Amino acid sequence: MKKIIIGVSASLAILLAAGCTQGEKPVEDTKKVEDVQKTDKKEENKTLTSAEILDKYLAESQQMKSVHAVAQIKQSFGEEGTGEVPPGQNMTTEMSFINSDAHQLHVSMKTPSAEGKDVTLTEMYLDAEHLYMVDPSGEIWLKSSRDAYEAVAGDSMDVVKEFDKMLDFKSDFTVKEEGKNYVLTLSKGKEDIPSFIEALKASGEDTTAFEMGTVESFEYTYVIDKETFLPSKVLLKLSGTVQDSEFTSPFSVEVDTTYDQFNSVDEIVVPQEIKDNAQSFELPAQ
């Protein structure tokens, strides 16, 4: 069942200015300025569609230089989702990302143990030359070349490219305003899921999460700042049933990702101790 969460992740997002000239203006120029001001006020009062909001969101994300994010992942299995959740099925993933020609990344995933203490499931750094990742025991750091990592991973860890998930469906989102944010939600029920999965495949999205069982409901929500068009949250909810050779069980997965520190992550430093002690390994070819 844990595999259900592997294909689920969420997802992230900046701006520019213009100048003006000064001096004596003829009457017709003043009128033009007044017309522009009226147009600006109309634009301010205009209700944006989901497609317009998401187009602005994507434009800002493509200019993003860095970001920090925390994803809270909750999983539930059992009748009506009330079954006890074993250790390792609720997780917190924290990520720092710097967008550059050779993007840098630090990711850690933790889960509470039966004793209530945080246990690191995995941690990795990506710098200009190497991928560093802790082995499954959590005791040994491994190192591979960046070239080998890129050959295997492709764009899968490029956060900016992750920002455009679901944008092929941007006109299908509902829009509401909550304070300083736009809240855009895409919902699919059981009868919509098969055609939705086919549309995802056609747009090149990973549908692994949908193929681990029978998905009966899906909800994807962007919470986007009205002024900056940067995301403060992206939420994903998925529920259905999963079946193996012995039983069928209902499941639910929620991923609540909060974004902050836009353009404020200046560097990601791999601790020297990790660099000094990491053991070389070969990434498996895909």
C-alpha cells in the first residue's frame, strides 16, 4: 500500500516592473494617461477565470530562483479510513530548491515512529557535481555523479517543471476568493476518473498513483496569492480501494504542501562530513 504515495507529490512559483518618463505633457497625452488609469481600475475589478489565474501562476513560477516547501503526507487504510496507521505511512517532506542551469536540491522525508519520535526515511542533496543520499539503514551516505543522476531522473526532480502539473485542465478548476488568496480546485468523482487518467497520460503526466488501486475521488487545489500569483499551498486528496492477492481495502491519501522563502534560499550546502565519508555507488540504469 505504501507504493500508492510514491507517484503523488505536489508542487511551486515571481514578477517585473516598468518605468515612466517625466516632463510637460500635451492635453492628448493627459487623456491617454486617464484612459490607462481607467483601464487599470477595470482590470483590478475584473474577475479572473481559473485559466487566467493559472497562466499568471505559471509565468511567475518560470521566473522563480529558489523556494522552500514542506509537505505533510497523511495516509489511511482500513474500513472507512479509520484503520490504525502503522509507522511510516504518515510523512513530512521538507525541500529547498535553487533554480539554475544545474539546479540544487535538498530533500528530507521523516515519519513518526511508534514511540512518537521522528525517523528519517530518506535524505538527499544534489549539488553541481554529485548526488548524495542516505542508504535505507539511515547510517551510510552514498554518492553518485550528477551526470548519472540526471540520466536516471531526467526532469523528475526539477521543481519548476513540477509547477505545471494539472495545467492542461486549467479551465476545469473552480475559483473562489479567500482573503488575499485565490483558491482553485479541480475535483473528479468515480465516474470521471477513467477519462481523467487517459487525459493525464495523453498530457505526459505520471499516473502511477492512480494505478495502484481503484481511485474513486480526486481533488487538486492551488492556493495562490492575489498580488504575486505565487502559491502558498497546493493540496492533493485521493481516495479509493487497493487490492492485492489477499484482500481489498479502502485508502485515502492527503498531501498538503506549503511554500515559502521564494527567492530567499541563497545556497544549499552539503555538510563536509557527508562529503568526506560518502561511499560511491552506481545508480541503476532505467
